[in-house]
Amino acid sequence: MSDSTTPVRVLVWGENRHEQIEEKVRAIYPDGMHTTIKEGIEENLGSRASVTTVTMQDPEHGLTEEVLRQTDVLVWWGHAAHGDVDDDVVARVHRHVLAGMGLIVLHSGHWSKIFGKLMGTSCTLRWRSKNDREIVWTVDPTHPIAQGIPHPFIIPAQEMYGEFFDVPAPDELVFLSTFTGGEVFRSGMTYRRGYGKIFYFSPGDQDYPVYHQAEVRKVISNGVEWAMTLRPERTDPVLLRYE
């Protein structure tokens, strides 16, 4: 595990499906969404982070035991192929989160197998795919993830996500979003599972250049630093008997 004097080791996982089959998405993210997300973290954290990427098409989806052992925070973006993620890989990621690996789940990752396994609910929501305007409001200005984020900031083109969002009550609500139809959505929430810290952040549909926007990149980068757990070694929570 890293400490306060070494860079946080960040792994950006990308489904990498839309970029391969849709010209519109490829035009917005020519090197893949995972690369754009990586560049945003590097832009904000600089030498404080060491950022790499893997995709779903890599062997074991790029999430081998060795790779996860060397990851402090995993950033997850998926949408079209949640069901194709291998259950054994999901179980491996789940174990590492419980043992202290941070997890940032973005946009449609709410329906990923790993997020559902960690939440224990359906993680369904209301949505509208038409071009909409999203206003992101800071609910907790004292939270580390909200530092340096304008209140509010506007995403001019985005998919609408709305309540009811079937997830457990969060440990902390950091951001709330509103849309032109009057919908509201809990767009930035934190959870703790085992020793691991989880941040869900909803902006980022593949059809819009959301991950090029400075405020969104800053939020994700803040989330990465927040999700880092400083522990001498990664071990699972265990039942201990005291005599």
C-alpha cells in the first residue's frame, strides 16, 4: 500500500465497447473514455498519482490478482456489457475493496456487477437519454471531494438520471443534480464497505464530452485522493476472539 509520501496507484478500468462500435463516441473519445479519465486525473494530481488503464478486452478484464494488489484506487466505467464481466473477476475486485482498495464508480457503473454486489440492492434509477442540461450542486462543501469545485457547476449536455435511485442511504451525500424536467438525482455519494471507501459519481454518458470538462475531472481526482486508504498491508476484515 502507498503512504502519504508516495503516489496513489490508480487503475482506470474501461469497458471500451462504445468506442469500438460507435463513430460518434469514438469522435469524442478517440483514445477511449478510460484514457480521457486517466488524463484528467493526471492533470489534477500530477506527481501525487501514478495512473494506468486496463480494459474489459484484456485477459481477466485486466483485473488480475497481481494488478489489484498493486492498485490503491480503482476507477470503473461500464455501460453496455455489464453482464459480460466475469463473476470470478467481480468476486476478486469485491474482496480487494473489502480489504481496503478504493473504488470510484462512474455514471452507468451504477448497474455494474461490482457496484450491485457492494450495495446489495437493484441500483436501478430513472433516466432519459435525450440531450439535457445538468446542474451539479454541492451538498457538503466541507467534504474533501468538494474542494475546489464551483457551486454549482453546469454540464451543458448530458443524459438525465433521476430518482428514485435504489441504493442504500449513503454515508455521505456530496453532490445533488437537477435537470430541465425538474428531476433531481443524488449524483455524488460515498460509502464504506469493509476497509474500502467507495465514491459514486453519475456525470459521464458516452454520448457527451463530459469527461473533458474541468469540473468533472477535478471531482474524480478529488475522489481518488479521498478513496485512498492508508494501511500497512491489505487484509480482509476478520472475526477476532479475545480471551
